[in-house]
Amino acid sequence: MGKNDNNNDKLTAEEARRSLDSIRGSGKRIVDQLHVPWWHDPLLGLCLALLVMHHGFPTPLDILSVALGCLGVFFVLHNYTHQKVWVSGWRKGKTEVVSYIFFVVYLIVFAASYYFNWKGYTWVVPLSGAFIFVALMIFGRVWMAVWRKEMEESE
Amino acid sequence: MSSGFDPIIHPLNRLQICALLAPIDEMEFSLIREELQVSDSVLSKQLRYLEEAGYIQPRKANQGGRQRTWLSLTKTGRKAFAGHVRALQEVAEQADLLGN
């Protein structure tokens, strides 16, 4: 066991307070360390937009756009999980709600884009892609703000 | 003594490691070392205790030609850390009530 081990059965109030003090401020320190590259959200937005619009492209462009979209998402996620600190978008808490809202919005936009394009309103395709791109940019900022607030409140 | 008290987590360095890992998914070894201001060997030793207890999980990957390690708290580790913090709070609150 380490030098600072304590296997005593009696934990004094002083020791408990000292331990709690030592971890106070951890959330703030983590917030300061989370650095997401500036290009993550724009690239992810672009990939998700491609995936939403793919049904409006002729073959083989539709297959190519799905492949590019998936590769891009994989690349962003791989880079994100190789940062010094990373937090899942689906972690428990208020941020999970933000993620679910975006997921539902994405599904609705995808379904609407598919349906209206099938009905002949082809202009919906680029519009849905642009909408998802902007929504992702906003979602990224909102998610980060909610997470930061949650971290600070947990102190 | 509260049942949540965990002697594996209680040493200061290990408690701080758990506190850093609890609200996130993964943190790189070098950053934990900087945050704790300890040497590689001290941190490795503390991490080994936590890993043997099943509280943390390492992930190794090559990046920029060198091996890097990320650490995460396991489900068991999260539960144990939450229980331990609760136990510490209980002891401190009881003492406050008694005016100690």
C-alpha cells in the first residue's frame, strides 16, 4: 500500500474534511482541460448533412456521400477520443437530454427530407442538409455550455 | 464508519484520481500526472491499486509514434467513488452537527 494509505476503521471528521477539500474544484479543473479542436463541429456537421442529403443524389454519388459521411464521423470521433480529456455526448445528466433532442431533430429532418424529396420537392434536400449543419453547430455550443455549468454546479 | 467508506479509494492521490475521472469518460495519463503533480512512478503505483480493484480501466494507443494511455473509471469504480464521497460527507456533517 502507498505511503498515504489509511486502513484505520476510524475516520476522523478532520480527515474527512481534508479529503473532501482535496477533491473540491476537480470539475473546474477538468473544464479548463477539455479542448475540442475548432474544426470538429463544422466537419461533423458537414458529415451529418451529407448523410441527411444522400437520398437526393444520383447513384453512385449517394453511395459515395454515405461513405464519406460515415468516414468523416468516424474520423472526428477517433480524433475526439484521442484528446487528453474527452466526455461522451451521451453521458448521464442534463447533457444527455441535449443529445437526445438533437438525435430526435436529426431523425425528423431526415424523414421529412426523404418524404418531401419523394413527393417532388427536391429543394428540400439541400435545405435539410443546411439545417442539420447549423443545428449541429448550435447543438455543440449548447451541449458544451450545459456541461460546463453542470461541472461548476457539482462543486 | 459508513458502509460506503472504501480504503482503496481513501488515500489522497487515489481519491483525487477518481475525482478527476468521475465526471468524464477518459483522461490521459500525462494530464492526471500534471493535475496531481506527482512522478510517473508514483502515479503508476496508485493506478495499479485502482486497476487491481477493478475501479479503473486503461486504454493504450499509439499516437504520434509513441504509446499513450488513457484511464477511465469502471462502473464499479464510479459506484465505489460515489459511496466513498458520501461516507466522507456523512462523517463531516455528523461532526458539524455535534459542533466538532
